[in-house]
Amino acid sequence: LFRSKAVEQKVYGIQADVMISYDGVAFLMHDNSLKRTTNVEDVFPELANEHPSMVNWTYLERLNAGKWFLKNDPFWTASSLSGVARFEVGNQSLSKLSDLLQIARDNTTTVLLNLRDPPDRKS
């Protein structure tokens, strides 16, 4: 279940990067690779070098997108998480744009989206 800690803190708005999966599902992703923020190399090593938009949602939704955060602690905040929050973060999957929009709607929160381009596929 996707939820936004930012919305829980009553922020004015949320910014998110959005890609479209190969089968047409809009999802939240900043990187041009799945390697840094998911366990793609463990689960689907054959997809590790693919651009995220070239992967079907049925594969993307099976990736873990939270363990890297706990391990690398990019914002120096992981140590402040409660045991329950650490469990939730550690089991986070990639999120659909529709989930974020529902949360924003339910909380009257502004959303700023950056739509990411798929890779150039030169023939």
C-alpha cells in the first residue's frame, strides 16, 4: 500500500517524476535505470540494463524499491524511522502514478509532475 509521508506532514505539494511502462502504466521513477533504487539485479537480472520505461508493469511491480533507501540512507533519515516505518519502507514497491494522485486528491495536495521521456531507440 502506497502512502506519502509528505502528505501526512501536511506539505503544500508533492513533486514526482513519472515514466510510462512498456505496457502503458504510469509509475513514479526518477532514474534511467532500475539498478540504484530497486532489487532488479536479484529478481530480473536480464532487465537490469533496460530503461525502466522498456519494462512491463507486471515486472516492475514485483521489485523492491525500499531496501536501498534503508541501506544507503540518502537523506540521513533512516535511523529516525520507527520499527513499523522501517518495515514499511523496506517493503515498498514501485508506485503507480494513480496511487499518488488518489492520495493527493484525498488530502487536497498540489502535485507537480515531471514526465520523463522514454529512451531513443534508433533503428
